[in-house]
Amino acid sequence: MSEFNPRSTKSLIGLALGWVFSLALLIGPYIALTTYGAPPWGVYTYWLLMLTYLMAAYVIDASPDTSNLGIGGTMINNPFSYEDDYNRAALKVALFLWPGKVVWWTLGRSWRVIRGD
């Protein structure tokens, strides 16, 4: 993966797409909650859960060994090995946290553009 260059058009397009995705992830459910008349505690609960999710995405680094996901590199369970069970669980956690990592990537890259790095 190439390094981020704030002067590159390709990097800035990726950053703009990251912002679109991040705003859709954060504000889309909020608009749905407020449009359909959710009580205030529901909106507060949403923001608390979203903050918790983003913190978990920042802190947790689930890196599965993708060469050991099951029999023959597939997702089929190997009954003689428990390591593939852990790797499949780590893969599911990584896929679940991926949208939060995109939000953090967008914030970090935006900070680099603002600072002029």
C-alpha cells in the first residue's frame, strides 16, 4: 500500500470518499432516529454506542492468520486444529470493525492535510 500524499489527486479523492462513507456511517442512523421520532434517550444511546464502537475499532487490532482459516485455506472447520477457530473469529472481528477503522483513517489523514504534512 502506498504512503498517503496530501498533494496527490488520488489521495484526496480517497480522502473525500472516506468522508462520504464516515458521514453516512455516523449521521445516517441519527437522521433515521430523529425522523421517525425516537425518544431523546434513544438518540443519546445511539451516540454512546457509536462512540464505544469507534473506540473499540481504534484499540482492537484483530489480525487473523489468513493462511490458517480452515482445511486447505478455506473457511471449512478443521476438527483437528483449534487455531483455525481463533483465526476465523479474528477475521469476523476485523470485518466488523472495518467501518470504524475507515472513520479513524479518514480523521487521521484529514489531520495530516490540515497540518500540511
